[in-house]
Amino acid sequence: MLKMQILLCVSMVCLLVSITALAAETGHRTVIYDSRATEIAAAPATSTADAGDLWVTLADLKRATGFVIKPQGVCRDELCFPIPRGRRAAFLSGQGSKRLFNLSEFARLLKQPVAHEGDVWYFGPRAEEQNSFIKSLVAPNFRLPDMNGRQHSLSDFRGKKVLLLTWASW
């Protein structure tokens, strides 16, 4: 079982390295948003661009996230987030068809977790999505193996008292 876990971890690392290498070779970046991967073109350099931020064209913003810029702010369906008045330059750069949007700054505004390696960017669920289970006080279901490799699900223990011990290296 340990060999299987090691093999799975090595496979995931190889996949991430392959995606990163491919993106670097093609001049494209990969954005993973709402668990959907979208390849976008590398944005041209801007004077306001921070090396740690992801600037995207407005067309790529819509393709990768479903969000569009409206007078009300950054919107998708019924959801709309106003851009803070004094910080508009931190979110938008350029004019007309050359307009760019700082997706990293938008994620910070929403308190959305972001991770990136090379040209691959992952945007995790927003805080309200992460904590939606709090309203019902029902923990989200998950499945993990025990020390013998037998799979257990939290839902297997529904109605029983459960003590969960967790540890993380970070």
C-alpha cells in the first residue's frame, strides 16, 4: 500500500512538471479555476505587473473563470464583486482590447487560496464555498484508508461520535 501511495505521489508530481514544461514551451499558462483547467495565452508585460501576479486578458478571464467586467464590478451570473475604488489600478491595466485583469489580486480580494508553480495556477474554492457546510453543522464527507489499507468514509460513522486526529507538516 505504501508503494502505491508513493507511486501516486510521484505520478502527480510528474504530471505537474509535465504541464509546467509544456506551458513554458508553448508560451501558454494553465489556470485551474472551479476544478476546470483552461489554457490561456501569456499576457504581455505591463508596467504594473508584479512577477507574482497572474494578469490575464478579459477574454481569457471569461473563458477560465466565467467572470466578466461590468460597471458593477467583476460578475458571473448573479454574483458580482465590486472593485474597490482606490484600488482599480491593482485590478485593471491597459486600454481597449489590450486591457488586462489581475486574477491574483481578485483572489486576494475574495480571500481565495491560490497556488502556482511555473505557468500553472490553481485557484481554490472561495471562503463561502469552503465553509458552506457550517450552516448545516454536517462535516463534508471524505474517504481515507486505515493503516491496513481498508477504505473508510466519514459517512460510514453517521450518527456515531467520531474523534478525528489530523496532522500536517506545514
